[in-house]
Amino acid sequence: MAEAHQRLIRKLREHSRLGAEDLAEINALSHTLKPIAPDEDLIRQGDDPDVSALVLSGMVARYHLLDNGRRQYLSFHMAGDMPDAQALFVDKMDHAVCAIGPALVALIPHRELIAAFNRRPSIGFAIWRETLIDAAIFREAITNNSARTMPARMSHLFCELVYRARASGLSDGVSLRLPLSLVQLGETLGMSIATVNRTLQDLRALRAADLRKGVLMVQNWKRLAETGQFNPGYLHLKKPQP
């Protein structure tokens, strides 16, 4: 039970100050555990959930489902993230959330979170700040997919995921478990499978990064960041750059 609380506390402390009373309030939140199978939806577009999910292990993704059945992946979330925190502030979800590989989430009732916000507004501000950082990630993704070259797009995404994982204590900055298929990577970056393969080959040739069998290996962080034009300021984290 304590793992969920500590995951949330660590995540919020990456960008917000929490006092002793805030920590006690978070530790009092109840939750239920829910395992999610690979590609299983946690939330669907149009849902009006009464709980918020906190990722405990694995990775989940936000996506839009297109009329032709394809997906546009919008962002990826790892342990400590609350991928559907927006549901606390809007009536219906305008996107879906699914697991990328097996994942485990804790479901926290909205009524308890809102009561905690009323008692400790600093917690509400911290979770609101989480949604603002999510919005910054969305904005960066729009720029990434529309204004950067294919190697820069992929490099930027890899940099972002490694940087965030390192800040959360989930990566050493060299390797990261990333169970994305080539199709999913293409649906994230607006690339065909052929272009995904070619771009991965480009990054291997640069000795910047490689993705094999669900593991991302950073071979040269500086080169990867330069290729991706990566500046982590938009993440608003207090952790040092890898």
C-alpha cells in the first residue's frame, strides 16, 4: 500500500514543495490496484471516470483513436505519473489511455483527491502543475512532429523519456525499458515503419542511441540531445540533466 503513496510523493516533489501535512494527507489516500495487459485500455475516449490512475510499474500511453483505426500516441507515462489527472477538472476524457507492455496502476477515488485539495490546497496545486507539464509535453510533441527532421524527432522523444525516467529514479540515463513496437513508434512520430527502421539505423550509425527488444540504450547522450535539439526546460523538473 505504501508504494503508491511514495511514488506519488516522489513525483510531485520533482516540481513542487510538499510539507509534512501534505505528506500525511497523501498517505491517507485509499486506492485499489489494477493490472493492465499490453494494449489494454485503462480509459477510453468519452469516459467520465470517478478515479484517477497512478502508474506503479510499466508504461502507459495517451492516444487518439482515428476513424481508420490507427492511433496517434500523444505521450507516455511511467511509474509515478498520473496520466488521467485532467479528468479531475473536465467532464469527459477526449483521449484514451492504454498500457504499453504490462503495467500496474493504483486507482485513487476522485472524491478523496478533491477532499484532499480542499484541506491542503498545495496538493491540488502540485497535481494541477502535473497537468500543466503534460500540456507542455503536448506542445513540444506538436513541434517535434511538424518542424523537426526524422532523426531529430526520434532523438527528441528518446531524450525526453530517458530524462524523465532518470528524474524519477527509473533509469540510470543509459538504458530504459521501452516496450514500443515499430508500429507504435511510427504512430507516435508520424512515420511509416520503413521510415522508423531507417531512422533507427541513422541513430545507430551516429552511435547516439539504439532500440532493440524493448530496451532503449543511450550510447552518447550529448550526441543524442544535439540531434534531437533537446532542451529539458519544458519539463520543469528540478533534477539534473543526464
